[in-house]
Amino acid sequence: MHKILNNTIVSLRNLKKSKINSVITIAGLSVASACILLIYLYVSQELTFNNFHENKARIFRINYSIGHPDGAKVESVYMDPRLSEIIKSNIPQVKRCTVFRNAHKPAMRFGNHYFEEENTFITENDFFTIFSFKLLIGNKDKIFTSPGEIVITSALADKLAASASCKTEELIGKDVFFAPTGDQPFIISGIMEDVPKNSSIRFDALIPYRNEIPFNSSGNMFGNSSIFYETSGIENIHTAEEQINKLVKAHYNSLISDMKSRDILISNESAFIPYSLPITETYLSRVDTDYEAGNSKTNLYILSVIGFLILVIACSNYILLSVGQTYNRRKQVGIRKVMGAGKTEIFSLFFTESMIITSVSIIIGVELCFLLFPVFNGIAINGIYRELISIPKVAGFLVSAVLLIVMATSMFPIIKLSAIKTDPVENREKTRKLDSRGIFITIQYALSLILIILAISIVRQTNYMKNEDLGFLSDNMMYMRIYQINNNDKLILREKLRSCPGITNMTLTDRDFIDGRGNNHLRNSQGEYILTRILNVDKDYISTLNLKLIEGENFTDAMRDNQTVIINEQLQSHLLSAGSAVGQILNMDGRNLRVAGVVKDFHFDSMKDGIEPLILILRTYNGERGNFLFIKYLPGQADQVTSYIRNVWKDIAPGRELDLRYWDSDLSKRYEAEEKWSRVIGFASVIAIIISSLGLLGLTVQVINRRIKEIGIRKINGASVPEVMIMLNTNFIKWIAFSFILACPVAYYIMHKWLENFANKSNLSLWVFIISGFSIFIIALLTVSLQTIKAATRNPVEALRYE
């Protein structure tokens, strides 16, 4: 105990003597601690998704991969809903099974109030026993015994109760209505606790699968539903999966054979591979689905690496400054050795000093972490939810972090000083030779430089995707979501809006280029099948979006037979027929379609993806499939047009909320993930530079203090201020140059691999590396020059007065 107290007193005395180093070290470690704690909270939260289900070890989702002849591999969850009952009836190892699909936000009416944005899903009664979503009101065993039921979450119940001025428990037995099902009532039979924040399955309302037909459905040849199952025991997991895989393959056997014969799928066993994923792995799986929330393991790896790099920079700061003090500490260590101190006693001294600094830094970092919550939640892809924070796990992480930092920062100074002999004078020259400062500065600034290059490159790629010519007009364009009103009202709305003087054109279509997609297989004149995207439009579509018709003619009223299409250049290149594409006959689902024209390729998908073959079908002229109304308006007329639209909407859909948006703004949101990543890495690079510069500042002070007499002698012998500054700055600048040489190839490789994920990408320009290197150089030069100018202009008499 006496030794601990003595070490503590000596450590505090040493820290007080080196105030600048102590402040710099604690500041750097505090910021780094806040960053790694934020990243730990986020990553650990993402890893807990779906862990709250009681039977999570026995719950699985069926997925499959399909292989195309061109080598492309697609992972999917969309399956035939009939498989649920088939699995339950034929596989004894499966205890329960349920389908689950999105109803795509059908407009919900309760009394005289409409609720347009509620997430309604369609499922079966096994859903309530497979998953651990808590039912607050209702009986799990009796839910969905009749087809006209609905179960809602507590949040939605509060909305409905507020609209009817009643208590939530009084909602049981009351009716709600959906636009797709007309006058069919759905009786509220249960109220569930709100879905946990760490659930990939998120919903506001659930209705029985027997009502699924009227609701919008995802178009997929294999089906429209996810299928989840629960095994009867842990020991049955592998057997159940094997049996399910065989059953699923048999179910799709004829479809797979047909698709192979048409060269849609590869002809070997990779054409269709079903497999099961545990519910705890679905959130971070590579399978993309609109039915569940998800994230990427790669994102978590990147964030973890960023946190580790910041910690490395902060720890290297500590080591850098500790090593810089080796010359000053050699006498203290030498005297302790003379007094009989062994390696253990010397280690305990440095360990105690590091423990004090690290503990203080962690405490400050924790406070700073909670202050930075709003900032992190604003830039991260998902936020950190306080209710999901596990205090014991966080405490364990912090203790582990303290021990790791203490061990890392204690060992290097000890190794440096372990060679010291008992005679302090004997060690003067040897200690000077033990200089590793350049390595640490080079590593620090190389890491900072890599982060800067990554941040600039991601911003460039994001801006490229947002600003590149998309092939259609999105400026001065609004769009309305109108799928909740009937076809006749859609046509009335369109006609009334034609009277607005600020509106120049408008069109009805089924897609907004943001959510959802439709595709099918076309057969060309050679009998080859082409996977083709489909947009249902009216005759004003091409003129409203300002698409360029490069061949043939636009749609006319005479073409309202659903047999005439306009294709894009990509599809034209797949037709393989000589001469014009106009007039050629394509076959889709047994229907012959005549090509009336060809439009120039345009980016109906994100710029991340390539342009796919596309057909425009004249089908929304009577309101059918007209989910969106695009409105082109005159520049400067946005407010007047919006006011006019609101008045018309009130007449046509009283009581319903108007969903009117600016199209170019929503299109930019397709790149929100990239923008957030650029902000995350940008913040990380700023933090890394600040910490590195603090370390460089502290090291500069040390170097100048050790060379203060040398500077005085040089000045007395005629050295000018610039010459003294060059002498002091040369080594630092050399280390920064080495960091640039080290960082550039690493950053280039990382960005090259990242850009491979984009079909349309910006170039890795040389100026990005030059600007990044120049920025680091200027920051480092300013940091060093703050002290070197002061030293170079100091009166040399002051440095030599005691000599």
C-alpha cells in the first residue's frame, strides 16, 4: 500500500512538472475515448438486433440465391406464401411457420380520420408465438382466428384514440378501413407494445394473410413474402434446414427448369440455392429486402477501424511525449536503480502514472461522449438509443480500454529506459540515440492523411452522383403520392390542376425512382429472354420529364390498348435485330408488344447502379397504377403552385393529408448513406488531425527546450531567425513528407476498392492527394512554427546567462 501511495505521489509530481505534456495527453486521450465509446455503443447496439426474441436460437428466415449466366448473383427473401403451410404440414422438425409481407402503406381510415404513412404488414397467427413482440391487450392464442382482424402497436393506438377522443383500451372491437379493400372493416383485436428499437422487423399494424390480395405487392417471380420458421428444438436445426431446402427446390423445380431453358438462370446447381439464416443474423445479412431494416457488416468494420485508428493516434501521442521526456527522466530512473529499485518497481511507477492519466481521460471522455450524442446521431446511418445501452457491458468495455491503453502507453517508455545504467552521466549519449519520435509522427499524420483523402473522395463521389446529368428533368418538379385515392379522383385531380397558371405539365406514373421497382422478362424476335424494368406511364410522361425521344414517336390516345411500348437504348441493344427497333414485336407473359419509339437512356435508378433495359407502357391514362402525379412548374412559382394544389386536394380528398414533395430533393436522399459516411470520416479526420497536432505541439516544445542553449549560441554566432527556424523545422517537415509517401498508396487502394461498388464513379484525381498532403503540411508547419518563431526570436542572452 505504501508503494502505491508513493508511486501516486511521485506520478502526480511528474505530471505537475510537465503541465503542457499532461494537458496535451489528457486532451487527446479524452477525445479519443469519447470517439471509441460512441463507436462501441453504436456497433454493439447494431450487433444486438433481434436478440430480444426468447426463442432466437430456433428462429430462422428462408432465403435463396440465384445465379445468372453473366455471373451475377442475387440474394432474395421473396417466396411463394403457400410454402408456409406446406412446410408446416410436411416437416415435423418445424414447430411454427409464418409468412410476412409489406402491404406498402395503404391509406387507413378510422372514423373520419385518415392515416397515410402507417407501416401495415400482412402475416399469420404463428407470427405472435414465433416472435417475442409483447401483446398488451388481446389473446395471442386467439388472434387472427377470423379474417377481418387487425393488431396495432401502442403508438398507432395512441393516434387512433386521440382522433376519437377515447382511451386506447376502448379501441378493441372498433373498425378501421383500408383504401384497397373498400368498405371491408378490420376489427381491432389486439394492441402490441411498440416494436423494440433493435428489431429488424418493424410495423405499426398487422392484418391476416387471408386479406392479402387487394394490397400492393412486391413483384417477383418467386413470390411476394418472407417466410420465418421456428424449429421444435436446437437439435433439429440442421435437419429442418436440409428438409426445407429440399422442399423449396422441389416447389420451384418447374420454374427453375423453365428459367434455365430460357437462359435466364445459369444451367448448373448455382441457379437456385435456398438456405436459412438465424433471426439474429438477418439484420446484418447481405440479403436486401424491403420488408426489414438492415445494415452492413462492412459499415461496422469501417467504424471500428476508424475508432481504433483514433485510439492509436492518441496513444502514440502519449508515447511520443513520454519518449520525449526520456532524457529528463533518466536521472530519476538512474537514481532509483542506484537505490536498489528493480524493473518491477520502475514499471509500477510508469504504470501508476499512465493509470492516472488514462483514468482521468476516460472520465472526461465519458462526459464528452454523452454531450456528443446529438452530433453522432445526426451523422451516423442509425442513431444510438439510450434505452438499449447496457451499463455493465459499457463498464466492462471501459475497464478493458483503460487496461489496454495503460499497458500500451507504459511499456514503450519502460523499454526505452530499461537500458539505463546506474551511472546517469554514462547514459547521456545513449539516451539521445534512442529516438523513435519520427516513427510516431509519421504514423500519426499518415493515418490522418488517409482519413482526409477518404473523406474528400467520398464527398466527390457523392456530389458526382447527385450532380451528374440523369437524363431527365428534376428541377422545378413536385410530385404527389396519390395511391390512397381512387382512379376517378386521380383523373379529376389531374384535370383541375391543369387550370393552375404556374403548372406547365404533369404526368401519372407508378414509380418515383426512389422506392420500389417492377420488372419482368421480355422475349425478343430471336426468342431470347431479357430481364427488363417496367414503368407504367401516360402520354405526357416523356414531355414532363424532358426525356429525349431518339427514334419513333411518343404515345398517343390511339395507343390505349396496352400493346404499345417505348423502350430505352439499353433494351434496344439487346434486341439484336438489324435496322430500326420501331415496329419490332416483343413478347411478355404471352402478350405481343409493339415498339413505338426509343428514348435516350436515363438514370431511373440510383447512380450507384448501371442503366438496365426498360420499357414504358401506356397504362395510367385512366388512373390505374397511377401512384404518383409529377408536376412541372414555372421557376419562381413554387409557393403559388403549392397553395393551388392544397386547395384542390381539400376538395377532392377532404380529411386526408396532402403528401407533396420536391422531386430533386428526394432524389438526392438516395445518396444519404454516402453523405453520412463522408461526414463520419470527415469528423474522424478532423479529430485525428487535432490529436496529432497536439502531440506535435508538445514534442516541439520539448525539442526547443532541449536545444535552447544551442539556439542561443547559433544566434550569437550570427544565425538569422529564418536560419534558426529552418534548423528546427527540418526534421518535422521530413517526417510529414514520409507520412505523405506512406499514406497515398494505402488511401488509393482503399478508395479504388470502395469505388468498385458504383457503376458510375468519379476518377481518383491526383489533386485530391495533393490538396490533402498540402493541408497536412500547412497544419503541421503552423503547429511547429508557433513555437519555433518564439524560440528563434528569443534573446540569446537569456538562454546563456547561467553558462
